Amino acid sequence: MKRIVDWFFTIPFLAAFFSILAIFHILQVIASFISYSAHNFVLTMMNYCLIKSFLLVGTKVRICGQDHFPADRSLILISNHQSMYDIPVIVWTFRKHHPKFIAKLELARGIPSVSFALRTLGSALIDRSDPRQAMPAIKVFGSYVEANHFAACIFPEGTRARDGKIKRFKPSGVYALLDSMPSALIVPIAINGSWKLLRNNLRPVPFGSKFSMHVLDPIEPNQMNRKELVTEVHRRISEELERIE
């Protein structure tokens, strides 16, 4: 019976979700000819609509923790990664800081709205199989984010945790950001529950899944060396996930 209920709500959810991506793709293209600000505004509103679409499957996203950070400093957002649904919540929560992402090169094509935004709004697209390309690209990206006081978001696990269990962090990308963003404030983020929405690969989406994002206390980069910093961020996120469970 539950599976029937799940399918009943999954169909309108998927219709709404992919319609939002398609409609806002057109709006993004138009806005990109106007100005960066117009394009970024359209992207922000798209992510707001995506978050609201979760209500169709009985999921209300809960956002906890600090949401006010200095406007005159760049941010490095370090988060665990559970599903594609993490992205809209991060974009909306940190919208005042224009979050940019480090994403795999494969995402540059084929996904309405998402691929266009990654290509045109300053995110870094890296070839994970080629560190010689990836590290310089991340440093160039970090310098751009630092100069504009934006937020750089990185998922150091390198892939999604499909069972919700945090993986070991791969530190090289974080190190590259720290080198190119010396004034940035480090913001750990713990995401919990978004993996459940993809537990069945959308066939169907479980109704009533709990999904929360917890913005943890920021860390000044000069408080510890970079190896200790990555370890500390992983520890804080892990402990927060254990506390939530």
C-alpha cells in the first residue's frame, strides 16, 4: 500500500521538478543576455521553486544553524553530499553569497538549467580523472570567488553517499581552495536525509522523507593547519549527523 501511495505523489513531483528545470532554463538563457545579476536572480528563484516542489512528496526541508555571514568575506562551504537535492538547498540558504560549485565535467551538458548555470555563472568544471587539470582549475575558480566575496562549495567526499553515511574526505580540492582563498571563512555543512529521496532511484520517491541541512559554526582558516582543518570539518559534520540520527 505504501508503494502505491509513494507512486501517487511521485508522478506530480517529477512532473513539477523537471518542468521547473525546463522553464527556468529558458528564463536563464534570456536573463544571461541582460546581466549577471538578472541571471543569478533567476537561478536563485529556480532553486526556491525546486525546494517547494519537495512538498509534493511530503518533504519539508528544515534548515538549521547560522545563516548570517560577513558580506565582505568569501566563504568556503564544505559539505557532505547525499543527493542532487542538496544543491537547491545550499543555493537558496547562501543566496546572498552567490554560491559557486566544484562539479564534475560530465555535468556541463545534458541537464536543463543545471548545465547552463554551471557553464555560465562561474562554477568550476573538473575532470576527476585528470588531477593536472583539476587542481589548477580549482585554484583559478578559488581566486575568482575570493575576488568577488562569493561562496565556493565543495563536496570533499568526491561522490554522493547513497546510504547517507559520510565518506572519507579527499583533501586536495579543499587544499587548493585554501591556497587560492586565504581570507575565506570556512563553513561546515551537515546534510541529512536527502539520500532517502533517491533511495529507489525515483521509482518511486518515498513519501514523507525527512531532509535537513545544518549550518555549523564557522572556522577561521588561521586557527589550524590545513590538514587539521579538513579533519576538524569532517569530525564536526560526522558528529552532527550522529546527533541528528
